[in-house]
Amino acid sequence: LGDADAPLARVFQYRVAGEGALEGHAVGNLIMAALDDIEGGLPAAIANASAWLGARGDVFPSTLEDVRLSGVDRDGLRIDGQAAIAHNGTAMAHVDLVPPTVDAYRPAADAIRDADVVVIGPGSLYTSVMPNLLVPGIREALREARGTRVYMCNVANQRGETTGHDAADHVEALFAHGLEGGIDVVVVHDSDAVPLPEAIEPVESGAEVQERIRALGVAVLTAPLAGPADPAHHDPVAVARVMREVLEGGEAA
């Protein structure tokens, strides 16, 4: 919610290189862990980090409890830990939290229920988006939300984690993890109309895939969403344009 190009924001996003216990960890996560300890709690830590980064709006964690991510890939192998899942070479089939029953952070659940529009994603399906939705109170809040619930589907697949997934597979995975009845509209980059470069595996979202999503009872909104400089990720301007259409009550195709 701040300027992603600001020097401090780039420090937060930096992942430790080399070998050792910290390899692959985001510096921002380490800073948050330190602030949590210094300030005596995650809400205060987030408030401090938000002020440093110039964040606009409020940031709420899904839960204040310590959890671990675990999952099973499509080969049936159990993978433990967010980093291990993200770097696994085989697409995931299912993930869950350990422990599975934790309390949602009430301000987060209340904000979801009261919002005019709730946007889910974009982000790593099984390691960024899904863990929040696995918190029981967050799932319920999404199903009870009074506003429009939008899933912003990824433009490109991540090697291993979602290899071979099309947009309908993404929605089906969300439903399989308890979000059925919690999505009104799926926004997809139309891979038929605007193909991605050959080196990037797109999240296929052509006409046949869109029909599969509609068969799940979810509307589909298509737009050219790939960033001009980084086509594997969303163009913020394009996302803002689509969300304005949703806010203004534009009809989903």
C-alpha cells in the first residue's frame, strides 16, 4: 500500500541470497519479526512498518497466532513450510495450516464484511493467497461480505506451485479450500486476445476456460492485464481501470 520503488520498500522486498538458514527469506519478514518482539505484538509491528513505508489505508493480519503452511503436491508428496512449497518443482494439489483451527483477527474479518469491494489476489495462489483464506473466520467473513467479492487471477503461472493451472483451476482450488460461495467475479487476463511471451507460462483464460468458471456460478471480467515491462505480473494501471469498472457496477462478461 506504499511506494514499491521507495528505497525502504525495496529493502523489505529483498530476499537473502547465498546459502544458510536465512537463504530466500524476505528481509521484510525478518524486520516484522523483530518489530513484533520489540513492540510486543503484531498489530503494533504492522502499524510501525506501515508508517515507515508510507502505506495508505490500514493493514490487518488474518490471524495473530503462529501458523505453519503444509501441503501435498500432485505427486502425493507432503511438503512442509511456505518456502519449501514455493520452491517445490511439482504443482500443488492442496495446502493447509498447522494448526488448522486458529482465530481470525477480528478487525480483519470486520473490514472484509463491511467493505464495498473485496479483492482477493493477485499473488502466489498456494503460498500467499490461500493461507489467509485457510483461517476459518476469514472464510466466513468472505462468504458473509456485503460487497462485491473479486478474485484477481494471476497473469502467469509460477514454476512448480501452479504449473499447468488455468484460470478455472485457480478458482476450483479456492473452492476446494473452503471459498465456495465467496467469489462473485473473476478478473482474468485474456490469454487468447493478448498472448504472453513464449518464455512465460500464462494462466490460460480463453473462451473455454471462461465458460468453466461461469459454470461454477462466478462471473468473468476480461481485460489486458499484463504489465508492459514485466508481462508475468499485473500492470497496476490496468488493474485500477478494471477495479473502477467493478466499483461503477460494470457488467461482467
